[in-house]
Amino acid sequence: MSNYIDPNWKMSTLVCHGAGGSDPATGAHCKPIYQTSTFAFRDADHGENLFTGKEKGFIYSRLGNPTIEGLEHEITCLESGVAGLAFGSGMAAVSAVILGICGAGENYITTVPIYGGTHTLGQSILPRFNIENREVNCSDLAALEAAIDENTRLIMIETPANPTIRLVDIEECVKIARRHNVVLAIDNTFATPYLQNPLKMGADIVLHSATKYISGHGDTVAGLVVCSTEELKLKIQPIQHDIGGVISPFNAFLLLRGLKTLAVRMDRHCMNALKVAQYLSFHPKVAEVWYPGLSTHPDHELAKKQMRDFGGMVSFILKGGRSAGKTVLNNVKLAVNAVSLGDTDTLIVHPATTTHSSYSPEALKLAGMDEGLVRLSVGIEDYHDIIDDLSQALKQV
């Protein structure tokens, strides 16, 4: 049975076999790329019924496409949700969630730190539409609850957070959201569904920048949203359709292909990241290392509670500050000095001047983000080679 899913399958089996099964139209084992903008109606009544919702089917690829639908079903299955939506970028997904849940005169809360694009959206763009973004350190549960008022509609949290790799207690945030009848959305990009399933903990929405680990190969820009109810999907989907931040069929195909190897990639990312973090934590030129797999990480016990493993992201601060960090970035040979993360190869970046350059010095301080912090997306190379590369670069400091 090509569409069979065993409820007892482990996650590594589930990501390999997924929810899609064979293509119903052709029997193709892999979902084909339906590279078309539009779909023909059988007759006038068929077209009318599709537009009025009396029949299911495809009209126009901005509104739905078999390849895209396959991806949406897949991520919904992996996140144990009810409905999924695929977008042209992670920021299109973030924007659709906020605009779908919040209206003029209302507010939403984001944790700090959070991805720089999400920060800019909330602080510079949405206020023009009278939607207020309140940034709160959501690790401080009392501060989170105090920030909620009668106009709060949404709490949006990254855990682990970008780029400090700090965690937020999902189950405690669920309790707060329930008390105030507020929607809780979790950005699960760093953890992926392989390591963490927020909907199973009670969250309402899960988001991914699928550009990162879901793709895994640095060749796709995309975003994904999974909702716990059909009602939430119906709030967000009109933003997807009418603003139009949709994914292409080809990019949806690339993500479906990337998901097949998510388990083996994440296992290697996690193993390598722990080895690298352990190496850096004993290096005399490194002041701090942030990796939840280290017992010294302040959220280590929380990570053990809500994650299956500790992820592939490591951040560290050199004793020489920003200038020392730049020296390392300029001298690595194996690691690539580039934004993004989750690729098969190791990427290294200075967030304060790239991914989080929209943060003011005051905002960086509030987020606990040292200006000299270096973020390392540990790849799947042999970890000895990654460590050797960092070692030779650190000798230049």
C-alpha cells in the first residue's frame, strides 16, 4: 500500500516514506513537478464549481498545485498537524501568520532574539498598518505574561533562537497562551520536525524557513506553516493566496527530495556540532560557547526535555571580540563565510553585521547578543576537518 503510514513508525522512517505515497494520477513513486501556471476546466460548470468550492481540484498554481500540495501534506504529517501551507520564503510564511492572526489596532509578541527579518517586519513595516510588535525575552515567563493585554492575538517564538541558541519552554508558553486565549506560533527552523514537535506540546502553529534544514542543500528559498486546526489555516491561507507569496512547483519538489534525507543529515549535524562545541569550549581564545548539548548551557535541561537531540547550530564569542571574530571569518578555508544555515557544508557568519544587522546596539544588548558573536552552522563533513579548519583560523587571532 503506497499511501500506508504506520502510527508506530519512528521519525527517521516517517521522513523517508512520508505522507504522500505514489502520485495518484500516474503512479509515479516520487511526486512529479507539475510545472504549470494554470489547469484546464472540463467544462464551464466544473470551473464554476472549483471557484465556489463545490469541488476539489486545481485552478491556478498560486491557489494550489499538486506538487505544492504534496509538500504541504508531507510537512503536516511530520509536524502532526491538521493543515500545512507552503510559501516562497520563510519571511512570506512569517508575514502570512502575523497578518492572518492580527489586525489593525492589535498586537503580537515575539521573543528576543529573533531572526533579523522578523525583527524588521515587526519594528519597521507592520506599525505602518497599526499592528504593534512587542519584543520580550520569552525565557522570562513572567515578562511574557505581563506583555499580554486584551489586544494581543499572537505569541511567536523561536526555539532554539537565532543566533544565541537560547531556548524557550514551549509547554509553559502553551499554558500562558491558553490562559489568555492567544495563538502560540513556534519557529521550528533550527530544530526541524526531526528534533522537536511543538504541536504535540500544545502549540497552535509551527513555522519553518524551509530554506535551511528542510532543504538541506542551499539551493532553495522557501517557508512552511503547519496549523493545529482547519480554522487557523483558513485565517492564514487568504494571505498566501491574495498577497501571493507562494512557492514554485520546482522548489516544492526540491524540498520533498530534501526531506527524504532529513534524518540522516540531522543525526550527522548534531554529532558534529557537539564535537565542535566541545572543542571550542576548551579553546583558550574562546570566551563563551552556546550549544544546548553542553552541560554548561543554561538551557541544557530544557533541551533534554523538549528536543530529541541538540541541533547543528553553535555560536561562540572570542576573547578578542568583534575584531577577533572577523579574523576567524577571514581565515577559515573549509567553512564558508555566508548567511543562511542548515546546508550540508559548514557555514560561518557574523550576525551583528549580516543576519541581524537591523538590530541597533541597544537591541543587540537586549537580545543578549554580543557584537562579537560568531554563528556556526556545522555541516556534515568529517568533524575532524571542521575542527582542524577552526583551529588554523583561531591561530591567526
